[in-house]
Amino acid sequence: MPATEPRPMVSLRGVDKYFGELHVLRHIDLTVRASEVVVVVGPSGSGKSTLCRSINRLESVDAGEIRVDGELLPVEGPALAALRADVGMVFQSFNLFAHRTVLENVTLAPVNVRRVPKAEARREAMELLDRVGIADKAGHLPAQLSGGQQQRVAIARALAMRPKVMLFDEPTSALDPEMVGEVLDVMTSLAAEGMTMIVVTHEMGFARRAADRVVFMDQGQIVEEAAPDRFFDAPDSERARSFLASVLSH
């Protein structure tokens, strides 16, 4: 009996988004299945971050539909808050609470949103901080950490909500070059553990190493999508070939 295909975890159908006159997402169709790692690449201004942010309605869309684990994305209210609890997001900036310790940053949402008992939340937070390699920083304030350490706290904080899918919006773009690797290592381990992930990044090495599928965007459209080896070694479109020639030559 053939193995069943993993269920769709994120589905976008006919999604359009405008900023005034600017058509930033053009009829986007994309399905990401459970445990799949999809890396979205493309030039600046191609709509990658807007696509990522639309999946938990940080950006509203003007047409089309978005579903997460089969459920239509709510417009607002408690249903939207519940969905956002299922969709972890890691941004370019770390967005940590400066006046709270690392441990408090990670436990705050599980206790207040998920209603996880404090002792359980603390235990899980310490396990997550250990998982991302900074358990020894639990009592520190964010300002006492490097950028790479702060981003790893942000990843632990998102994981603490036990999300069904993780969104990463250029999570290494604000980091010093020597700190990029430590964050990508954490993301690679999450991918290997089967976390459903959508990653917007300029890190082509990570895309080749960790992605199940690479989605290439340009001018608000998905130009092509393929397995990493196929995309990097023999892209179909001239636009992808010129993009890769540009980014891989530096």
C-alpha cells in the first residue's frame, strides 16, 4: 500500500496583495505540507517577506484564501489569536522584551496565551533554551547577549508555543556574519526534526542544505519551485539563472 502524502499545513490559493498601486503579491498559489521545509528566495522587493507575513495575517491580503492546517485564516478576533498561537514567527529583529530575562521572554506567551502552568512552562523553556544552545543564559537580559544569541532566544520563544508551523522572515539579515552560522545551525536541526518551516532568506547554503523545496519569487510572483539540487544546478527560468549568477558569484 503506498504511503500517504503528508497533509497540507499551509495553503495559499489565488492570493493577491497591493500596497496602494504596487501589486506586491500576484495570484500566489503555494502548498506546504506537514514536516516540509520550503525556502523562499529572490531579489529584494520580490514579495518574499509579504508572503511570509500574510500567512499569519500580519499583512492582510486583497484576494484569494490562506489556510493553515485546513482552517481558513480568520480575519480578526479570538480565532485569529488562536491561529497565531499555532504559527510561530521569527523576524529579522529579535523583538524580545528588554526588561525581562531570557527565561521570562520564553515563558510569557505559553503561560498567558496557552495557559500552561508556570512550572511546566519554565521546565519546557529550559529544555528549549538547551536545545538552541543557550540554557546558561536563562537569567540574562537580552542586552547582555550577542545578536546571534538573541535570535536563538526568539526561536526558543516561538517554539515554546508548540506551533504547527514556523515562519522565518530573513532571520539572519540583522546579524554580524560570524553569528549567522549559529542561528542557521539551530534552524537546520529543526528541519531535521520534522518541523514544518517556511523560510525567507538570502542564505543560499542553508537553502541547498536544509530545504525540501526552493521557491523563487520575482516581482510578486512565484517564478519557479524545485528541489534544491534542481534549482541550484539547473534552474528552469532565465530569471532564476541570472539571480543565482549574481548571488553565488560573491
